[in-house]
Amino acid sequence: MENLHTMTATLQQPDIEKAKAVFAEGKTIVDEQRETGSGENGTEVLI
């Protein structure tokens, strides 16, 4: 019982446009694909 701990977590989803602005700044996007797939627990994810 001494080794049990309580923790919490939050699910965060990044803003796609902000991520593009940070990582693709000054670069030309040649090909972009947007698809959905199956994530953990059957949740839909954008790939």
C-alpha cells in the first residue's frame, strides 16, 4: 500500500496551423495529405 500513488493526466491536441507555422516557417510545402486513422481505444486520429 505504501507504493501506490495517485496521478492525473490530460489529453492535449496540438493546433495544426500553429505547428505548421513553427516547424515549416520559411519552407515550401510540396505535398500535404490529411487522413484519419484509428487510435487507441478506437478514437479517430488525424494523420
